[in-house]
Amino acid sequence: MVGALKGSLRLMQGKKAEKFLEKNLPKENIGEHVEGMVACKGVIEGKAWIISAQSDIKKKMENMTKGAVLVVNQTRPYLMPAVYKASAIVTDEGGITSHAAIVAREFNIPCIVGTRIATKTFKDGDKILVDAEKGITKKI
């Protein structure tokens, strides 16, 4: 099945690919925890700091407290001011070679990527545990 999915994705782009993935990938239930891929090991407790495309990104980065857990769809170079303050990074998207994974390893901070739902599961200020040994982030 996975081979067929990969072959099909090579032929699709944009909206067509998004619809295909939406139809064929399992849906996750939003609960108290999310699972993803460990990009840099470590265990951290901290307050979630959500930065989304809908937020005033510059203001969110300025107001972020040092030691907060950065929870984002994905990191990009313009989010580096937030990364510098973060005690850990959790992303919805990405893999082991994503921007978030690389900068987390450079700064040696715990990082879990590819959760798909972290920005929907957690809210600003939630106290969360990032267990980047097991690939789990949960409310505590």
C-alpha cells in the first residue's frame, strides 16, 4: 500500500495531492497527547507557545518567554527568534531532515516533528511534557 501511495504522490501536486492524502491517510483524534518522530532526544516540561499562520508572528515571537515549548506547523528561518527562546520544538509537519530537526540538533534541544495535530491539540500556556525519547508530547 505504501509503495502505491508513494507512486501516486509523484504524479500529483497541489490541491489534487492534498485531497488524495486527506482521503487515504488515517485521521487522528485530538486528545491530550500527540505522537511524532524524534528529531533530537531529550525530555522537557514547559508551557506551550503556539505560533500559527493566523497569529501576528512578529508579536508572538517578541512576547514568547524563554524556556517555552515552541509548537508550530513547521519552522522556517524567520522563526529563529522564537527558536532561540525555546526549550523544545514540536511541529505538525516535517521529518528528520526538516528545518526544525536540523536547528534542534544544532542547539541540542528536544524536538518532535511530524505530529500532524500539535497546533490543534495544545493551546498557549498549556503545561506540556515533551518526551523526545519516545516521540510523545502530552498535557500535564
